[in-house]
Amino acid sequence: MKRLTWTSQMLALISLSWCVVVGFWIWFTPVRYVGITGAPGQPGQHTVAYRAFADVSFLGPLPLIVPTLIAIAGAWAAWHGARVALGLAALLLAAFAFVAGFSIGSAYILPAGLLLLATLFAARVRWTP
């Protein structure tokens, strides 16, 4: 049983680490924007601009902090044996990855899956009062 508990805790910790690393990576890596500029009726000219997420995000770092906070809650729940809280954190992170899927959400599919797997491992542990 200790192996299942340890596995659940490590999966939650890996999920948290992934969220932190991906958050910094998204924040600092420039994104390439391609567009066409020109007056109506005139031939357009292709333009390329590189901007960091920090320059584009209207909400600042909040979209990157939210999944990290959810992963922190999941890791805390895994370490304290709170299976319901771990499952809730896993579902919240999966919902975030789905809702933000067309922008940054795809980077959080792996940690959401890891938290779901950690929940399954934690559910296999017998509860003793």
C-alpha cells in the first residue's frame, strides 16, 4: 500500500513541476504572428511579429498561475491523503485544459492526466481511521 501512496504523491509532484516549467516557458517564449497589412484595395504586404505571452495577455500571468495553483492543491491533497480533494483538483485541471485548449490549454493536458492517474492510485489505497 505504501507503494501506491508513494506513486500517487510522485505523480502529483511531477504534475506540479510540469505546470511550473510550462508556465515559465509560455511566459518567456516569443510567439510568431503573421499578418497582412495594407490599405483596402491595395495589394497587402506580409508582416511577421514576435511577441511574448507577457505582451499579449490581457490578464497578465493569471492564466499561467491558475493551473499551477490547481496543481499545488492536487499535490497537497496527494501528500495528505485527501482523495476527494485530489480528484477535484484533477477534474479542475482537466476542465482548464479543455476550456483553454485553443491557446495554452494543450500544455496542461499531461499534468491533468497525471493528476487523474494519481487519483486512481490514491483510490486503490485502503483507508484506515
